[in-house]
Amino acid sequence: MNTTRRRMALLAAGIAAVGKAHDDENPPAISRTALIHGTAGPFAVAGYLMGEHALARLGLERGSMDLEVVHHSPANARWSSIVDGLQASTGASLGKLNLRRADSNRTYSVVRNRRTGQALRFSLRPGFLARFAEVPPAKLHEAGTRVSELDPSAVFEAQDAGARRG
């Protein structure tokens, strides 16, 4: 095996081991979000929960190419963290061209099944915002863990965004 292949195999094994260690210690909402985002803060975990809900309602599996995710938000880390959570739960990515963030003064996410056209629009609940908007950096993981334990209906509202083909 040449040096490059050996390095790639070691890197892949290391990533798998880190992912496995996180899965043993934490629920998927925390471990997968932390692997994508670097931490599992409340807004990223909220995005994760949105993505899980979307997959179930739209009848899609994680990583499906029929999935399209567009997150609308200001260019601010708190609001754009949601898109990392969406990526962690849905498997959508920039590289697969089925995940993007659009600049907006409002914050909401649209998850669509490209095959059926069915879409859901997600927005955070005012109670969630009041409780988690001002979490200090040292408390992000703790707050994210609390969010992962909440009923999703306390975190976000999901509305039918209509059907569109293509």
C-alpha cells in the first residue's frame, strides 16, 4: 500500500473510531451534531431535530439524493448553526448540492422531497428563543443536551410548504 493510501486508511479508521466513541457516550442528536458543527449547541441541535422530523414526514432516508435543504438566516453564527444540525441529521451536504444557506433577515428552513415536491418549512418557537438565545459559550454543550431532551414541538414549528416538482 502506498503512503497516500495508508494515510487515507488511517484517517478513515480514526474518524470511524471518533464517531463510534461519541455514539457510545451521547444520543445521535449530540454526537452527530458535534462531529459536523464542532459542538452541540442549542441552535445546531434544534436544526438536527428539524432534520429528523423532516426525514420522517417526507418519507426519506438520511443521505437521500431526493432531499433538498435550504436554510434562510442572517450571516450570524447563532442562526447559521441550524444548518449544521440539519446537515448532521439529514446527510445533505454542500458537496452533493442538496444543502445551502441563503441570506435573509428572517430565520427559517425548508426541507423538500425533490421526487414528490412535498416540502416543510421550519421555524423556531418563541419559547425556545427566549430560553436559549443568550447561552454563554461555556454552556453551549449543556444547553444543546437539554434541547435534545425536549419534545420537538417545543423547539420548532413545522408547516406544509406546499408541493413543487423539480
